Amino acid sequence: FLLEMLAARTSSLRRTAAPTPRRRSARAVRVSAAAPATLGEAVDPRTGYPRAAKKYETVIILKADTLDDEVQEEMDKLESFINSEGAIECSVMNRGRQRMAYPIKEQWEGIYVMVNFVSMPRVPKALQDMLSAPVVGGDEKNIVRYMTIKYDLPKVNEA
């Protein structure tokens, strides 16, 4: 009898309870390749950059057993790629080897590389495509994980 009462009560609760809205999964940045082809020379006076330019930060985790020469090669490749795509500013920093909070691809440590750049919205999409492209020719990929986030550009103080 108690089980029947409990079952009846929970089924009535299910009918009266409002459905919980589904939460969309959070992504670091949503970038699209649908940037305007011609931007002109429209410069935002607050920032000093073109109006469509945004500031991005990408953090890339390399395998812990990557050699220093290979890390430097990856950093140079990233900087040259971002500059060739038309970035306004670009800086690449090696943040060193750090222990991760949880294993990623069976790796507990990784070498963190941070890339800060100001560019049009199409550049992060091209960078994402380059980083996620499979390796052809049998070479092992050193990249464990990467993430790009977008910032608001700081305003220029005019005195």
C-alpha cells in the first residue's frame, strides 16, 4: 500500500512539475568564417583598431615529453600562421610544464603555450581548423588540447 501511494505521489509530481530547460553547453568561443570580406578603414577611436577586430587568447597544451626544440618550432609555426592570416598583433609565450588537474589523453602534465592576438573574427576559426587538422604522414601530433577565448578590447585613454 505504501509503495502504491508513493508511486501515485511521484507520478502526480512529475505531471505538475514544470519542465527544466536544457542548458546549452558552454564553449570557449564561437567563431565563424563569415566575416565581411571588405572592412574598409573603419577604425574604432576608443581602441585604435579596426571596428571588427577582437582580442583573442589561445592556450595550447603540448605533450610533456615534447623537446624544447619542438616546443619552439610549434611556437614559431603558430606565430607565423596567425600573422599570415592577417593578425594585427600577436605574442606567443611558453608558460612551461604544469601539472593538470585531471588526465587528458592519459597525460598528467603538459607544456602550456599561450598565444594572445588581435585580429578579425576569421583568424581564430582558421587557427582552430589548423590545430584540429589530422597529421598526415605518420608524425605524431604534440598538441593535447587547445582553447580560444575572446576578450573585449581595452579602451584607449585620451587625455
